[in-house]
Amino acid sequence: MANAQLDIKFTTNRLGNQNLVHNNYKFQIKSRRGDRCYWKCSTRNCPATVNTHNNIPTKVDANHNHPSDRMQLRVDDVLQRMKSRCKDELTAIPTIYEEELVKLRDREWNDDTHQLVEHIPTFYSCKDQLYNERHKLIPALPTTVEDITVDGEWAQTTTGQPFLLADDNTNGRMLVFSTQENLYHLAAADTIYCDGTFYVCPTLFYQLYTFHAKVDGTMFPLVYCFLPGKDQQIITWIYLDSLDLISLVLLQHNPT
């Protein structure tokens, strides 16, 4: 029984349900009673079963009537790594898929690895599974500006620094993003460049307005503003608000 316990691991299938793997055979839950689970082989009409209590095997009947599908289990492991990355990081999902395939190709290439890569489903056949995992991490996209909520980690940089500078509804919903360091560079610049773009702007806003300046001789975007329009009143508010923020940063760096 100790060896059986060591050979058992748990995975998640494409429907989000848990599977148990023992000696290269996959099991699915037949029934559950409290902390006790009764598993049956995933292959139809196979009599093999496993019983667990708190995920510890208490009985193993490995009387399978078919060979194990080791290749499918290896494919499942690759897909599970992709799903875990989709849930734990913000890397583009197509990039995650390609990177995991590259890892397989970078290993010692042999017939076994070649066969594994051939069995990996195409991106288009498994992308729904991967995006479902991503949706567990990222909130659903809002349908109106009133639905937008920027708080917690979404109002911070990846290093935990404040990133949302302003969320104003004076002339329609306006969001301003930057960091204290970016504002310091903006305040230290001899020339500030401004630009409005519409092509990459989220559909709920009219334009993305950005402030740029040179830092050590290289031009960088330093402030990002999502605006509801382009009339003079909105642009004036952005300029005045930015000046207030820059002044605050200068006072913090030079309190005297």
C-alpha cells in the first residue's frame, strides 16, 4: 500500500474536474462520501478502482482490462503546466502555449519526444481550456465605464507600487496611470511630449492620451490617460491634474 500511495497523483481535466493517476492509469470520481472518494478507471467498462480518504489511498484494485495510455498522461501533464501558467501569470496565452512546446523541443530530441509533440493538441483545439483558467485570475471585462473597478493589485505595478493616480468623473470617466518615479522623470524633463492615440485605446474610452519625456537620452511614455473625449475641457483637466501630481512629487523629493 505504501508504494501505491507514492504512485498516486491528482490532476485536473479539461472540464475542471479532478482525476487520480495511479501507475499510468487515470481514474475519475465515481462517488464521494465526506472525505472519502471512490474512484473508477476512466476507461469505460474497466473494473479497476481506487478508494481514498483525505486523498490517501485506502484500497487499490488495479485489475485493469486494458493497457495504460502513458502518452496521453504525458500530454495531460503538458496541458496542466500550460493551465497553471495561465492561472498564475499574465503572459499572453498563445505565448505560454508556444513556450511549453519549445521546452519539449529543447530537450534531447528522440522518437519518444517527437511522438509527444505530435500528440499535443493544437492551440485552437485547447485554447478554450487555457482561457478558462486565465478567467479564474482576471475579472470579466466590463461592458460600461460605470462597471470599471480598479483596486487592489489592479491599481498597482507588478512590484506593488501605486499605479492608479486618478479616477475622475468630472467630465466623464477618466483614468490616469503612472508611478512616482515616472512623475519625477517628467518633472525633471526639459521638454514634455504629449500624444493622443485611438487605435490601441480600450473601446469604452475615446482615446489614450500619453505624456512622454527623455530619460537618459531615451524617450519613454511616463503617464497614461484613458479619456472619454478630446474636447478642450477634458485636455485642460488632464494638464492641470498632471501639474498637480508633478508638484506633489517635487515637494516629496524636496520638502524644504
